[in-house]
Amino acid sequence: MQKKMKIYVVHHSHTDIGYTERQEKIERYHVDFIKQAIDILNLIHQGKATEWEGFRWTCENTWQVENFMKSANEAYKNDFRKYIQSGEIDISGNYLNMTELVDQEVLNKKLAAGLELAESLGYKPTSGMTADINGYAWGYAESLYQNGVENLFSCIHPHHGLFPLNQKQTPFYWESPEGNKVLVWVGEHYHLGNELGLVPNGGTSYTIRDELSWKMQSEPFQVAEKRIYRYVENLIEEDYPFHFVPIMASGVISDNAPPNARIIEFIDAWNEKHRANIELEMVTLKEFFDVLRESNADIPTYKGDWNDWWADGVGSTPLGVKQFREAQRKYRLSQKLDPQQKISDTKKIEQYVDNSLRYAEHTWGYSTSVSEPWDGLVNSLQQRKAGYATKADEAISENLDVILAEKGEVSLIPDRPKKFKVINPHAEQVTDTASVFIGHWEKFDDMQLKDEELNTFLEVIDSETKEVLPHQIVPTASNGYNCEFLITLESKEEKNVEIRPKENPTYYTIKNHAHIGAEGIQDIQPVDSERRKCHVSPHYLETSYYKIVLDETVGIKSIIDKSDHTELIRSDLKYAPFMGIYEQTEIKTSPTEERKVMGRNRKNISTKRYAARLSDIQILETGDVYSLIELFYVLEGTKHYSVQLKIYNDLPKISVKLKIHKESYWDPENLYAPLPFTTGQDEQLHVEKTGSIVRPGIDQLPYTNQEFYLLQDGLAYVGQQKGVAIALRDVPLISMGNLEHHVIELSESENHEKNQEPVYTWIMNNFWETNFNVDLAGFYEFSYHIATSSRYNNAEEAINACRILNEGLIAINISDDSTNIQQKGKRLP
């Protein structure tokens, strides 16, 4: 060999909650694995296992340690303290292997808690590691830095994904959006040590494909000799600049694997024979980064998003993700309403945080979810996974109820005055609608009104100023009525409003306008002198802010922003806004093999693609606040697909609901809807990811994924004079560019062309061949908001608008002293 190489072996257990066993069983496993590592070290120090001297164990995350400290006895806890302080056990500063569903505040909370726990044991982690994930939102770098984690070891799993920088086994400084740096090592697959043959009875062939696989059991040491030398010689041929290289190893070939002290036996046997050329040493994560930093290597710096190739798993469980995001909004509202947590139930907050993190963790199902979707364990683990979102929503809903009760919210009261409090929880003035529910049993001045009389005889007023607010009352499916009214509130302002009978109702009478027939249908174009501010028909809708043209074949054809007379729909659109696009790939081999060969396209050349066909347009509601119109489509893969548009008369906002009845197929599927919007100016696309605002194709690490993104509250097209904010309330995935199978182009420096490619909301998929939920059937409703403003001419303002649109204003029932029946002298005999 041309130079001696040292291989540093980091021994750990990859945490995959629910891939190989029940989630609660996995938790127990990792507690036991720490105990096993302690037992090994105790035997070594007692002189009973001197052949294992040099054993090291790295806890992959603080979640493992958190569970260990909750359940272990004092003897184990004391030994654990001893060995982490001696450096024989290390603790990674990462909390769990996460998806980008998690928001930065919750992530920081658990990172800090995990590191605080480690410090209480006498150790301060400065290095973190992740495994089996293919990227992180840009804000993750800042989260690590702020919590004192200076180093990150990334064990990329390149299946359906790839390494950044077009390089593995390489370091770089990752500069955060705030300009702080974390030292990153882009490592190999976390089982490479097993593939090289370092683990007795734990060898495998996965990324290595050679002629030696069949000899792994019969001649393990000979296989290891050939594979290790080949690996090192390849590094040298590629001008690898270091005299050392790190390799991860698991105790057996499995995720969630126990420690294996026999790796030390292999290392000793190897070193006795090959130390002159290649030396092996087991080290902790900290020890490896100490070596790297002491090498004084010339390490480059990069900044940008490390876009995750495995983010699309969330698309296989759309209902669970929807509930998770609902809980996420309630948490943020709780924080805004009670920032000091003087009212909040801290136990409920903790329950929310723990369950939301378990849901957002990267494991999206059992390992045979696609091959055996009927299996009891597959279904059980899917229910448990969804249960984390349910528990998170339940806990934070109860906490929000406590806060709102302190704000004056009351339960149902017979014969109550129809009084409500509207709260703006945001830090800026908001003009928007608020909604309150009226029970079907409720009366007004002892009158039981009919549906058609509600808007004629009732009005909404500001309780203090008596100003009448534009309102609209419509029946709901929940056996009552929804009253939506327009209101302006200053930052953190609260206003009381009430619904009361009008003093002088306006009755419909004979008018001289001739464009509306006796049946009430507006299908005649009014002359200029007869034009109203708002017009609604199956052909076009016009409000104070927009003119929307509908087409009988595709649906939405044009949206004109009347503030500057610009078109808000791209001129190069291939599909109309929100019309469904369904893809299905025929299974020619097996459900798993068909998916396995799809690579990074998430489809094949043979994939069939269908665009929805418009079948009907129905006007559902018109009123003083908004018009509601529904576009019905015929779309393969669904029994129902419709787009419901709520267009506000006096707000620059359009709300959209997709209603879908999805059929069940075992075949690989994708369902998209286009978002072909534009400011009509020179613009850039900005998206919100965990802790950062990113321009796709521009603010990215070199050679990272630019096909799809997992977002927080939404995206925005930002021009010099205005912006278009698109809030994603329920569906966080977007896809960009060509939907057809194509050669994948990875991100390059400042790819402005990519930033301008078409965007689609990626509603659902069942692409992965192992652990995605394969059955997408069911009834779904997904919400979006589109808003325009000259204030959105910067990314922060536009993305903040997405957050406000999703969270909205809060309206609660309130009471007054006169509501009490006893004070009114109406006590029953």
C-alpha cells in the first residue's frame, strides 16, 4: 500500500421506531442495549473479559438515554455516569432521526432537554449523529449550533436518495442561515462495518456487490480481508486526503441492533495481521471528531438547505399528517396566547411535544407494509403511528381549552345571548374573517328562524362600537349554522361581538335590473350601469380584488389581480390550478420490486398519468362576505374529486378545499394538484422549511434534491411590488418541475431556472417498497389559502402571512352576568 490507513469504528444501534418491532418494544430494546453495553464494560473492568478491552459504545441519540434514565435501576445509572465520564460510552447530541415535519421550536426544546440530561450526568455532548435519513432542513444547522452541538456525523442511506456535494466520507462546515457553522462528516451507510466483515456473525452485502457474498458465513475473515483492502485502496485511488476513515457498525444486521463486543475480537485479530497497512480502532463519536479537528485539514464551507430525499413518506399517511399539523397549529396558538405558560398545563405541553416528535420521527411503518399490507403487525404499527398524532392533538387541544377558558370561553348555555370574543393572537394587525357556531336549537328573541331567514333578520355587531360587521350565516353538516364575519383586529387585540335580530330587516323586493330572472339565476351579463361590485356565475366570479374566469373543460382559467391588473396564473401552465393529476404504475413484477427500481423519480417510464376532467360547476353560496363555488372533476383513482373555492368579496384571499374519495390500489400511486401561480413580475419562489426560509434551487447545498420539498406553513412567490402567499394547511409536500419520468438534475450553485419551475402540491403517494402505508383509500378534505398583497414583497412577510392564514383568528363563546338563569329569576319550581 502507498500509505497506512486507520479505520475508526463507531459502534452504535440505529434507532428506527417501528420498523422492526412495535414502537414501545423498540423503546425497551434501546434501554436494554445500553444495559448490555454497561454489562460488557463491567466484565472488562472486572478482568473477566480482557479480550474485549477497547470496547466503546455510542448512544445514537438522547432519546435512548432519556428512556434509560426513566427505567434503569440506580446501579445501572451509576455505571452509566461512570462510563460516559470515562469516555467509554458516548452520547450523541441529536434527539432522534427526524423528518422535516417537526418545527424548530419543538426540535430545539427536545435538543436542549436531551443535552441538559446528559450534562446532569457529568457529560456535555458536542457531537451528534443521525442515520438512515437523507437530509435536514437548513435551520437544523442553527438548532445544533444553538444547543452546543458543534459536530454532526451523517450516515446517509442512499437508497432512493444520494449524498450532498457528490461525495461521501468527506467533511464540510455547514453554515446556518444565521451564519454559524457546524462541522459535518458525510459518512457511509451505517451498516458498512457489517458489510466489510468487522462484525462476527453480523456480516451482510447491501451496498457492496461482489463475488464474496456467498462466502460471508463460511470464510468471514477472508472476506473481510478482501473487502477492507479493496475499500481502502479505492479511497487512495480517488485521492482521499486523510490517513483515517470512520466506519459505523451494528452488533447484528438489523436496525435497532444490540451491542456486540466480539467486534473487538475481530479488531485485535485484524491488527495482529494487518496493522502495518491498515489499523482498526473502536472509538466514540467524540473521539472521531477530536481526530478530525486535530488533523487541521482544509475543510470547505457550504451554506444552504440539505433537502431530504426521504421526506415523501408523509404523503403515504395524509390523514395522520393532517391531524399532526392541526396539533402543531394549536401548539403555536397556545404559545402566542400564553407565551409565559402562566395558564398552560405543562403536563399537556410535554405530552404534545413527546407525541409530536414520535410522529415526526423518520420511520413511516413496519418493514413489510408493502409486501404484506394485511399483516396484523403492519396494521398495528400504522395505528400506533397515527396514534402519536392523535395523542399530540388531544393533549394540546386540552391545553388550548384551558387558555381559552381563562380568556372567557363558556360552554353551552340555554337561552344565552349570542355573544362572542374574537382574539387576534398574532403580532401584527389582521383583517380576516372569524367564524362562530350557532346551534340549531338556538332562538333569537324567542323566534326560531328558518335557514333562508338567517341573513335577512340577523346581524353581527361590535359590542362596544355597535358597528355592523359584514356577515354570512349558512347551515352546516353538523346540525347547526356557521356565522362568518369580517373584522379587523390590532396586534393581540380582543373584541366582543354579538349576533342580534336586525332592527330594520331588508326584504327582497322588485328591482328594475333585468339581468336576474325570477328563479334567481345570474346568467345575463349586466350592463355597466348595473354592475355590482361582486358577480358570481359558472363562467366568472368578480370581487373587489379578483376576477376569476372559469372554463368548462379545465376549471380555473384565469385569476386577475385587480389591484394592478396582472394575471396570477402562469402563462406556461400545463394544468389548471388544483385540478387533480393521478399517476399509477402497473405491477409487472411484484409490489415491492416494482417500487424498488423507481430510484429518485418516484415513478417509471411506464407510469400512466391522468389529468382530471371537469364535469360540473355549482354555485353553493353567495352572500355579503363570500361566494362558494365547487368544481367537480372525473379523475382516475378516485370516486370523487372536487375543488371548492371560497372567494371573499372584500379580502385579497381565496380559500380552497380539495374533497377526495380515493380508491384503493396496491400499485404505486401519486396524486398531485398544480399550484401554477405568479406575481406577474420578476419573482423568486420562497418556501418555509424547519427553521428557515429557502429559495428552491438557489439556497441549497450542492448536489442535493430539488425534486420535492417538505414544508412548514407554505410557500410564496415574491416580486418587487407584491407577493403571492400560498398557505398549505394540511398537505406539506410540494413537487417541482417535470412530472414525467426524467433524468434527475441535482442542485447546483444559484440555479435560478429551477426556482422558476412549476409547483405541485403532492397530495399523497404510496411509493416506497418497504414501510410506506400502501392503502391510500378513504375520504379526504385538504385546505389551502391564496393571498396577495404589496406587503408580501419580502420573503419573511409573505411566509408569515402563510402562518397567519393557517392559524387564523380565534372566536369563542362568552357570557355575561345576565345569562345566569337564577339571576334572571327563572329558577324552576
